[in-house]
Amino acid sequence: MAIPADQLETWAKQGSKDLSSTTYQSVRNALTGSKSPIREKIASGNIRVDLQGSYANDTNTRGDSDVDVLVRLNVFGSNKYSLPTNQFLLHEQTYPVATYDWSHLRRDIITALNEYYGVASVDVSGNKSIKVQKNNGRLRADIVPVIAHRNYSYFLGHTNHAKVEGIMFYHRMTNAEVINYPDQHYSNGVAKHKATSDAFKRIVRIIKNARAYAVDKGLLHKDVAPSYFLQCMIYNVPNEHFAGNDSTAVYNTLKYLIENNKQDFTTQSGQHELFGNSGIHWHHDNATKTLSALAHLWDNWTSI
């Protein structure tokens, strides 16, 4: 028996954003407070503090907890070393080396958070984010220091070049560059939602909730299907499959994903392949396990 319509209706609803807003404002207060080393850089616009993730993209469910905050420094890295030699040299002549970079930003964010929340509430051990622990008035926050990243196709001068701009940070343990494209992710999600008559984000929330339910019932391990990858996979489903009521749209979405080759799927930003073996990719077998669990949930609702 299919998942009942009233359950899908409940799962489709967006979770409350009150605590996420309070948490984001708390982090912003910490970074702009009188003891923050970066307060003047934020005031001048050299550093931006942005809400990211499911709360920013309106795909948060009632089970979501962590609040993602990007702290963007107005300097950039690039793929300049892959440019032809003459273009690389021109790039070096055009842009001086920054005297305040990502490592300084991360250091100063930690200082600001420690001053505001206390060292015991700030976890700096993560490879990607600095975590502020939750309390009764706020959720846990994941703060990611980033700089811009430019992926050039050519560079012939300050006003004569072609690039795709994203963000970049460094993996704490490996020091490897991690490059993402949150602005493209956001704008593509907005466009997809509009193109599906406001169904895309609704279906994402339903399937994210179904995934959480499958985890609770022991049908799926919690680490197999991160929300980001699950949403990106749904983003690749053709728009026509989101038509109809919730039951029809969820059924057609899952059917398409189970029956069709997903080799050419991209992330929602359109800038990365979705599947692969690196840290920025999802593994095919995990997608298969996820879809199998969701199909089992759909087909055996009354007995689970």
C-alpha cells in the first residue's frame, strides 16, 4: 500500500524557521560584536555572513537541526595554474597576493566565537566547519569560512576573462581545496520550483522526511543519504514528473530515479557530477540503497 496522502501532506510542510533565524542572528551578533576581530571587515562589506543550506533554500523539514552559515571573505582563489603560461603570468600581474587570507579568516572567526559563546561551546575539530553547540535558545550552528573561487576558461585581463565563480575553503586535515557553488545551487532550485508549479521543494521535503522515517525504522543507515545529495538527485528528475497530487508526483519521481540511468546526473548547482569517488561526490551504491529503502517504504507502508 502506498504512503497515505495525509502523511505526505504532513511531510510536505516546511519546518519552522524561527529557531534557525534566532541561531543565525546569534552567530551574526558574535561575529559583529565589540570583541570580534572581523567586525570592521563585515561592516565595510569585505566579509559577508550568509545563511545557507536547507533553511536558506526552503527545503528544511521538521527534523532538520543544524544551521549552516557561510562567512565569505572578499578575496579569491582560482584555477590560474591551469591557464596557458601567458594568461597565468598576466593574471599574476593583474592581481596582487592577498595579505589577509582564508587562514586569517578562520583564526579570527574562532576568536570571535570563543569570546561570545565561550571556548567550551565552540568545536574547532571538524574538517569543514566550526561548530557552535546548541542550547535552549538556539540550534547547533555550522560556520564555514570561505573565500571566492574563480574557475577561468580564459584570462586576458581584469575586464576580459570568462569564469564561473563559486566558493572555496580548505579541508582541515588534508589541506585540500573544497570548491562549491551555493549561489548557483540556490538559483537553480528557485528556477526548478517555478518550472514545476511550486512542486519541487515540496517533493524534496516529502522525500527527505521519508528518508528520515526509513532511518528510524532501520531500513536505511543515517549516513547513506545526506540531504544535500538526496536533493541533488531529485533535482535531476524531469519537470513533468512533478505534476499531479503529492502521491502521483512522489511515485513518478521515485519510479524515474529507480528505472533510469543516473550516470550523467549533476549537483543542483550544475557544476559537479553528482556521482563519483571523491569527497564531493555521492556513491552510486548509496543512491541505490536509498531508493530501495524508499520503494520498500512506499510498497509496504501498512506493515512497517
